[in-house]
Amino acid sequence: MNRKILSENLNLSSYTTIKVGGVAEYFAEPKSVEEFSYLIKWSTLNNQRCQIIGAGSNLLINNISIKGLVICTKKMKSLTIEPYSGIVEAEAGVMLPTLSNSLAKNGLQGGEWAIGIPGTLGGAIYMNAGTGNLSLAKNLISVKVINKKTLEKLEIQKKDINFKYRFSSFQSNDLTIISAKLYFEPNGNLEKLIKKTKNNLKLKKETQPYHLPSFGSVFKNPENNYAAKLIDDMGLKGFKIGGAEISKMHSNFIINNSSASSKDIYELITLIQQKVLQKKGIYLQPEVRMIGFDYPN
Ligand SMILES: Cc1cc2nc3c(=O)[nH]c(=O)nc-3n(C[C@H](O)[C@H](O)[C@H](O)COP(=O)(O)OP(=O)(O)OC[C@H]3O[C@@H](n4cnc5c(N)ncnc54)[C@H](O)[C@@H]3O)c2cc1C
């Protein structure tokens, strides 16, 4: 292993937006596809568990030693936009707000909603992140991946990927997302697109505790219901365990009041689930992904 790109015993709390995390036995932030592939190969050949993180905006990492290699994609941020054809090629670490702003500035339509999601392209495809009925799946052409087990590199077409509400088939296979090709409709009105994009961010900030450490919506909305409403109905708005608090602004957000431990947050998640199950008979499924917990992701 090239020692320059590998850290040992790195605290991951600054790599998650909720600002808690454990200590990665090995950690790397590749700057290129070559480095990324090399790291995955290293972990496979050395029988080390390999976990990929993007911007850590949908992650709860337990405050324990995380065995194996954690790879953060945030430095893989090459982005190519063809304003006339509408074709976009982006590496896994490109941030959605960067993508959204760049699309608007190039007159490409359809990415204005993505401004308010502080995650990477890879994380957004994996999570099928979105708002309302909108997600990147609509604009996707293909995804380049590497198979963590066989180390084979493939380009998968959109038709071969299963996308559902906050689900993609990448959650149940061994494929790691390297980059993606997308299409957005060209020749949009620049001024209107930039205005709409800015306005979407403003709306987000008005309805969510955007400026505080969180991981976005904690739970998926159950069918024909809203997780935030169910949590509100339990009278849990503002409820705290240690430094973890159910946001007063949006009940499906847990915020870290600067001193929360991963245990506080996990206990708050469990408490919400128990209360909603007991009183409403509904099991709230976490949207947030967990590392280092015995939770079936
Ligand atoms: C303030 C705030 C607002 C949010 N608003 C929204 C919203 O409106 N809609 C929404 O859907 N989400 C929202 N989120 C949640 C989050 O931003 C999204 O789920 C985002 O897509 C996660 O991307 P990430 O890069 O942070 O992924 P991470 O949190 O780092 O990882 C999430 C999962 O993706 C996997 N993963 C990441 N990159 C790759 C890769 N390259 N290959 C394979 N697997 C990978 C990880 O292993 C992990 O299981 C919000 C979060 C915050 C903090």
C-alpha cells in the first residue's frame, strides 16, 4: 500500500455532517479513479473490510474502532458538462450543490432541486436521494462501478439499476460507484434556472435545521404517512437524549447539540421507533445508514 494515501486510526467525526463517528483502522481519500481502484483492490487482496463514504450526510457511525478500510470519495470531484448536448460526466465525489449550481450556470434544466442535498453524487445514487418525486435516477444514463469482490470494472446502464423510494440496487450488491453519466435538458434560461436553484436552497433553509449538524431525514416516510407527523403526534418535538435532540423545526431531523455521542443518537432513534410502534403500530424504517451498529442496513 502506498503509505502516502493511507492514514491509520483516523477519527471519522469530522467526515460526517452530524459530527459523530468512530475511529477507522485505515482511512483514505483518493484523488483519482486510479487511486480509488487501487485502494479497493488493496482491501480485497488483504481481506480487509472496505466501506465507502461520501460526504457522510446520511451516516451514523458508532464511536468504536471501525475495522478495515474506510474510503471517502469527496476528493474525486471531476465534473464535465457539455452545455449543448446536455451530457454530464461526474465522479462519485462531486457534491450535489456543486452539480446543481453548475447545471444552472450552463443552462441545463432538471437539477435545481439538488441544491439542498449536502451529499455526493455517489451517495445520492446509492441512496436514490431526492425531493418529492425528483431524484437523479430520472437523469441518469449509466454508472461506472467496480465490483469489490471480483475487482471487475463495469458500466451499468440505467435500465439495469433498480431504483425505489430511497433505495437503489447498490444497497444490495457489491458494486462501488466510481462515476456517472447523466443527461439534463439543454438551452434553459440561465437567469430563471439560477433563480429557481437559489430559491430551492432558501426554501430548504426555511423548513429544515440546515445550519445545524444532522443527517437529514432520520426515517423514511411510511406509505401514505409522514415520519415527521408521526413523531410530532407522539409529542416528541424537542425531546433530547444527552446531546441529541429531535429538531423543533422538523421532527424527522435529529440534531447534534455539539455534545451528542453516537450512543445518544442511536438511543433516540430507538426510542422514536418504540413509541411510534406502540401507539400507532407503524415501524419507522431508518433512512440513515449505520456503520458499527448491529443494525440491518
Ligand atoms: C441538511 C440535510 C438535508 C438533507 N436533505 C435530503 C433530501 O432532501 N433528500 C434526500 O434524499 N436526502 C437528504 N439528505 C440526506 C443525504 O444528504 C443524502 O442521502 C445523500 O445522498 C447522501 O450522500 P453522501 O455522499 O453524504 O453519502 P454518505 O452519507 O457518505 O453515505 C450514504 C450511503 O451511501 C454509500 N455510498 C456513498 N458513496 C458511495 C459510492 N461512491 N459507492 C457506493 N456506495 C456509496 C455509503 O456506503 C452509505 O451506505 C440530507 C442530509 C442533510 C444533512
